[in-house]
Amino acid sequence: MARDNQKQIDYEKIAKMDSFRRLSKKKNRFLWTMAVIFFTIYMALPFLTSYTTILHQKAFGEITWVWIYSMGIFIMVWGLAHFYVGRANKFDKEAQDIIDEYERGAGQ
Amino acid sequence: MSLTSIIMFLVIVGITLYITYWASKRTSTASDFYTAGGGLKGWQNGLAIAGDYLSAASFLGIAGAVALYGYDGFYFSIGYLTAYLIVLYIVAEPLRNLGKFTLADMITARFDKAKVRGAAALSTIVIVLFYMIAQLVGAGALIQLLFGIPYWVAVLIVGTMMTIYVLFGGMTATSWVQIIKAVLLMFGTAIISILVLWKFDFSIMKMFSEMTTATEDGQAYLNPGMLYKSGINTVSTLLALVLGTAGLPHILMRFFTVKDAQTARSSVIWATWIVGLFYVLTIFLGFGAAAFVGKETIIAANPAGNMAAPLLADALGGDLLFSFVSAVAFATILAVVAGLVLTGASALSHDIYGQIFKKGKITEKEQVVAARIGALVISITSLLLALGAQTLNVAFLVSLAFCIAASANLPVIIYTIYWKRFNTSGAVWALLGGLITALVLVAVSPNVWNPEPGKAIFTGTPLISLTNPAIISVPVGFICGWIGTYFSKEADYAKYSEVEVRAQTGISVNKASNH
């Protein structure tokens, strides 16, 4: 049944709608910007630990900076996971508007 | 083996068999079998993802690595956790919106060609087999150590259990075994961690300062450099850790067990919290084992450090806690191998048999029969391989699986979703290029070759010094996909419109039933 319904959806028409193009561009820019940021912060760790000793210095008591940086990554992961959900829920609303817009148009 | 241990094991086996019986009555269609009918809730799937992910390699392996190598063992925790951001931001929702049962379904939603499906199914089966041999070899060694039964008997016990779960209970049983195991694992780990902290008067500062004298490594124990001496190797290993997860077929398959992208999203959030908290606790497990069990004892029990957590449980909580932790480790292994069997079966029965040989002309009933036969074939193959692989290093097999996943699967997933020009030729090139490069580079690496006899599979000088070749093989996978794409004039932008719209809006999944 779902297969029959899929045929009725004119994907090319949706893909060409201005509202869809805007959403797609905005969403992809958000995803890839964030991905570059967290990937860089993460991959900086092995470079800093292997080629410098700045993270080997003591921060608090015997706790060295490398533990602080690592915990920072944990907090970043949780924080960015929730940040993503907030943004994605907004994108969902926009996607729903696009589907509604398409269905109104398709019904005419 | 004490009476407490026997009771704990029987309880775990009893509960899981009951779940399988309960699930078997709910498994009648192919969708039930492969994806639990797509009916899991976000928290359920989140726990099940955590259950899939926290394998024996995580629970036993990371605790052991931290115990033996201090900070360097903790790299695994950081990498495996950060990987979830890539899953969440880039992969999870488009995958849910495009796929049905398998990774190949998702890629063929765009390129409906047998060769693309075949290549994707092949890489899934290779990854599953390597991962499964690793788990089975680890399981065999662990159970042999815990109960003093021969290796082959231990492997057969685990093999029989996993086959029963999957054969009769499909994804529903597998998911619930994962969920229960994840809860038990978190509970056990939390108790040990609290006991460790108690020993340090609940002071993190005190724990760190005592750790500087607790081991013979002194201050160095708390800093990087004890395990990874070469910078480029550290970078390469961390790259495989963070990129591998988003290409692991048994993790990806979990996103088909939920109804829509929103639920996929919430399941990653659940998984991120559970897995993350667990990984924080690996510090306490590792430090505790180093301080209260001691390196000599840990290495004497198992040179790779795999017994650190159970030994720590024994040292702090006596026989009761030891039995509980061992039973949890056993449940962990069972749950992970069951998930792997199911994933392998989906590639074999759904992709290769149902879609390629029968060209999709297969009845619901035949699909379920094929799925069960596929599960049996994967189980028996992996058991035979595991029986012959007793001496292989487990960590090497797992790192190989992550490396192939990052090199073969991730490039094709990203290109399929986000690159308009990508085509059939590029998909096949990316899959096979990444797969072959990863396999060849590992085959000439220090994991396989060591000048000292007995240290690796073969005696000789390795051609490359990288223990994990991700830094080479991942770019090769991406470049192969790019070259393959431009070698062919094929470019179906209309089809990409469909993929883009479906990936971004979930329209065919959410809206189809409303029409």
C-alpha cells in the first residue's frame, strides 16, 4: 500500500520548491558546520597529546589538562546532542509546512 | 565456580529464554523479524543501541586498557562516544527515512542495481563476521577463565544461545535482551564505581593523587603515551574510532526498529547519555583495578587485561559481586552476538537472496523462512571460524571491523545522502575500494606481522607501522567513490530529488498512510 502511495508523490516538484531548497540548504549548512567543529575539537586531542606536552601539565592537584580536555569532549557531546534535537525539531516544523504547501498545490 | 555464580547464570539464561518465547509469538512477518515491526520506542531503542555498543570489548576491554595503560586506555571511551555525534548529525535520520531493513536498502533507494546491493551486503557480512569472531573468541576465553570449561565448549554454549534468540525471537527478542543487558551492565558498573570512589573517600582529587603512586608507572600513568608511542598511529586509531560507528551495520540496523526520524533522534540521545555515563565510569573501573587488583594479577589472568573488571568486582565486593559482574559480562556477549547474527542474516537473506536472486519476488512467508535460514548460516559460519581463531588477538579483529566500517560504508552513506552527482559506479567503487584497502593494509600491519615469533599471526616485518590504517583507508574510500563517479557519465538528478526530499522530510515514511 505504501508503495502505491509513493508513486503519487511528485518528488521533483517538491525538490524544486523554493521553501524546500531553503530548508535543505539551511539544514545541510547547519549539519556540516557543526560536524566540522566537533570533529576538529575531537581530532585536536591526539595531535595535542602526541606532538605537544601542553595537556601533560597539571591543572588541579594531580589531574592533568588532558583529563579536563577529555571531560570537555564528553560535555560537548551531550550538549551538542541536545542542541541538535532543538534545531531538528524546528526543521521538522518547516518540513511539515513544505509538505502541507505541496499537498495544497497538488490538490488543485 | 561457586553456587552464586551458577544461580546468576541460570537466572540470566532463564530470563532471556523467556523473552525469546514471548517474542516468538510476536514474530510472524519479515518486518517483525528484522526490525521488530519498527515499533520500538525511543528509550527502548536507545537502551538497545547502548546494549549493542557496549560489547565485551567496551566493558572488559576498556576497563582493562585503562587499568594497564592509564590515560591511553581512555582514548577508546572518548572516540566511541564522540562517534555518536556523527551518527546523530549526519547519518541516523536520513538512514531511517530512506531504508527499510538494511544498509543496502538505504543505498539502493537511490541506486537500484544488484551490484550496488551486492557490494553493500558483502561489506556488511565481512564486518559482521570479523566483529562476531572477535566477540566469540573473547567470550570463549572469558567463560573458559571464569568456569574452567574448555574453549570450544564455551564457544558452543554462546553460539547455541545466540542462535536460539535470533531464530525464534528475531529482532524483538534481540532488542529486549540488549535492553536488559544494558540496564544490568550500567547497574553493575555503577556499583563497582561507587565502591572504588568510596575507597578514595569520594574524592576525585584524592583518587588522582593516589593513582600517581599506586602503579609502578608513577606520574606517567595519568598522562598520554603509555600505549601509543607514535603520533600518527594515535591519530589514525582515533580516526577509526570516531568514524567507524556511523558505518557499523548492526548499529545502523537499529534505526530501522523505530517508526520515524524523530524517534531515531530520541534514541540516539538516550544512547549518548547511557554510553557516555558508562564511559565516564570506565575511569573508575580502570583506576580501581590498577590500584586494588594490581597489574601483575590482571596480566596473569589475561595478558590483554580483559579480566580487570571482574577481578576488581571480586576484590571490592567478594563472590557475590564477582558472580554478578561475570554474569553481566556473559549477557553482554550474548546480546551483542545476537544483534550481529541478525544483521548478517539480513544482508544474506534479504539483500542477497530476496532482492538479488529472487529480484524481490518473494512472499512474506518465504522471507521469514529465508531470514531464519540466513541466521543459521551466519551462526554456524562464525562458530566454525571462532573455533579456529582461538589464538587471534581480539582487539585486532574489532579494530579491523571499525576500520572497514569507516572506510567502506561511511563514504557511500554520506555520498548517497548528500552528493547530487554520485552514481552507481561511484557507489561500487567506494564500497569495494574502502573494503579492499582496509583489508590489505591490516593484512600487512603489525597486527598480523611481528618479527618476534608468537607475538602476531605471522613472524616477519610488517610493511606498514600503523596498527590501524584508518588514516589511509578512509580517505581512499572517499576518493574511490569520487573517481568511480566521474568515470561514469551516469547522473540521475531526478532520482536524487526523491532521495533528498525523502531524507530531509521523511515524506514517504510519515505521510504515506495519510493519503
